[in-house]
Amino acid sequence: MNWDDARFFLALARISTLRGAARALGVDQATVGRRIAALERSLNAVLFLRTSDGYALTTAGEAALDAAEKMEHAGDELQRRIAGLDERPSGLVRIASTDSLAVDFVIPAMARLHESYPDVQVSIQSGTDMLNLAKREADIALRTIKPDNPDLLVRRLASWPLGLFASRQYLERRGIPPPGSGFKGHDVVAFQAHIDAGERYNLAQETLQGARVVASANSSLLVRTALAAGLGLGEIPVQMGKRDGLVQVWPQRTRPQTYDVWLVTHKDLRHTVRVSRVMDYLVAGFEPL
């Protein structure tokens, strides 16, 4: 059999449609169908049944799925181990980060890195999706939730309190809300995740009773930008609010939960020189804070 056919099999098994599998693999649908047919011929087995909902695994397909996933894991491990032996301070390093951390810390750190190691290239992906380090979707990740995978090396870079902030223009226009007022007569910028979850929204340990949510966003960078534009009051990490020149309202009130930043990489890459150098510069970027 052609071992590369396993990639096509895994994509179709996970996505269930030719179109979706083709999009994930970067090929056309005919190619996916042809490679699946070739795999079935080589194994002399029917791996999929076509249903109204897409492609469903047969009993043989379910057995093949387990074996194909083991092949995938072995291939990923081979890549990581070989990359871990690379002693050259050159090549590509993939970094996954939130947009706020990418703008404030990753890009400045990489600018300093480039002065000393111009042959190290970085690819920065921002967003809330949790990329898989074991599958080499990223070499390094900056995360705000600590992963519990024992194969990952984890280091906390920051633990920041969350405070209430607004722009000077907004406070000059609307004034500082008195504690206990439920923000009556004030505008608020909210995190979309809290709204989607149907939670009772509160800021700085005070429930919104008389406030109006005028904007929501799905990232801290967008919330910060909205606050800087004078849209209203919002809760963000204290260090980020100060960095943006915003005014902290009720500085004595912060959330019990902190905004933690974790540096994560796979243990197989810890001796890769280019990955180590990038991590060194990222750590240094957080040290003065």
C-alpha cells in the first residue's frame, strides 16, 4: 500500500465529506476519492459506506482508523525527534499566541531575536484555537490556560490581575461610576464569550444592573481597542490597560482570578537550538513586568 494514502483516509474519517477532506488536505475532491479507492483496493476491504450524512466507517474502516492514527502519531514523533537534534540557530519556528500577546510581546521579542539570529524565521498564528503541539501545528505556544499534557514543557511567564479600565475621554464625558450603582448610566465593552455563555455579567466584582453593553468582542486586543476608542468601561489585565494609557477605575478592586500567560513547547523540541533561542527571547520579553 501507499503509506501516504493514510492521510487521505484519516481526513475523510474525521470530516466525513469529500469536500471537507479535500479542503483540509489542499487538494480537489476527485483526488481524495481516487486515493481512498486505491487504499481500499490495496487492503481488499471496503472502508467507507456513503450515507445521506456523508461517509461512515465500516467495521474494517474502524479497525483501519486505529492503525492509521498510530501511523500518524509515529510520523509526528519522528519529525519532533529529528527536529530536536537540530543544532543550527536557523530555520522556521511556528508560534501560536493570542492577538494581544502577539502584538505586545511576541513581535517585539522577535525583532530583538532577528538582530542576533537573522537566519531564524518565525511564523506567528494568533487566535483562540488551541493548536496541537504534538502534531507540529506549532512549535511554541503562548496560552492563557495551563495545559495538562505530560509531554509538554510549561513555564508561567506572567500572572496579572484583571482591572476595570476606560479611556480618559470617556471618563471626562461620563464621569467615574460610583461603587454600588451597578454602572447605571454607563456603557460597557464586554467579552463575547461571557455573553454567549449567558452568564450574569459583572465588572470589578459589581453586577451590571443599569449599564448598557454597547460593544462585545472575542479577543482582549479588540476589547482594549474599543476601550481606547472611548466606547465604555471594560475589564482587562492591569498591565495591558496601563500599557495602553487607559485609566484604571476603582484600582482597589480586581478579580480574584488572574490572567496567566504560559509558555508551552513539546519536550522533544527542548534541545532544538532555534526553538530554544526563540523561547529565551520570549521569556526575556516578560521579565520586566
